[in-house]
Amino acid sequence: GRGTSPTILLLDEFGFYQTKGIAEGIVSSVVPSAAKTGAPIFIVSTPNGTTGEGQLYYEQVQELKNCGGYDPMTEAVLYDVQWWMCPDYPTITPHKGYNDKLKYFEDRDYWNNPEVKKEAEEFFKPIAEKPKENPWLAYQFKTSGEVKYRQEILQDFIVMGNSVFSKTVLEKEAFCHGLIFPYAILIT
């Protein structure tokens, strides 16, 4: 990023950069160029744990969630794109089978109405937690495995490879210590 004149910067799968130090180094090298041209920086990723290579992404998501999804000082915005927000395409199978329900939530403007978005999330969350009951989710689970399914579909920050402790134990421990583990994707 040094010495360039970008009009847009996209840091894809940011939660999977090798280390927090490398991720910070990349960001610090591209910010001056982006500031010079006014280029927006988009940081896109699925969760990859709360430490190690996923730590910086996790911290950024947490900071934005704590600000209500927008930081006026940096003008960073948090966008949460979940599996159910993408409609089925007729020629791509298997289908999720929820285009009508998605349209219902779109008509009620779930993007700009937090109550409607929460209602939609509450509708779709139990479906995603039982992947074998939906052809599209079953396919995602089968082809990606449990860990990747939890990261990609459930947007789970806690999952990190084959952990010694179960997700339930980690969530309970996090809750007891006041930590929050969001399910979000960041684009700033």
C-alpha cells in the first residue's frame, strides 16, 4: 500500500492474516495512502477466534459493536451480513428455501429497523443451529465441517480449530468474566 494512489482498498478475510502484528503492519502501511486520496478502506472477514490471527479483527468488531455499529471519530461502520440475507438464486442449488421470508423482512426494512432485524435473526438462528434440517445448510455443514460452519454460517468468534474446551464452556467462562462474543462481519 505504500506509494500508491488508491481509490478503494479491500482487505479481504482480515481475520485470517497470519498475526495481529502483520495485520496492524498492513493497515498502518495503507492508511496514509488512503488518507491522501480519500479512499475508503473495506475490511471484510468471517470470524477467526479472539486471539492470534483473528485478534485484530475481533477487537475492531467489538469496538464498533460497543459504539452501536458506528464510530464517529474514525467514521468506521459495522455491517453484519448473515447467511439468510442472500436470497436463493434459481440455478444454484441446493436452495435455502426462505426467499419469501427474506422478502417479508426486506419489505419491513430490516437493514434500517433494528427491531425487525432482531425479529429476523430470531427467526433464522434456530434454523442455522440445526443444519441437517435444511438442504442448503446441510450442504454447507457437510462441505465445510463443524468448525468452518460455525465461523462462516453462525459467525462464531469463539471457535478456533479443535479446542480443548467446548463452545458452551468457553461461552460460560466469557459470560462470567463480562466478555462479549459477537456474530458480525466488519466492513469499514
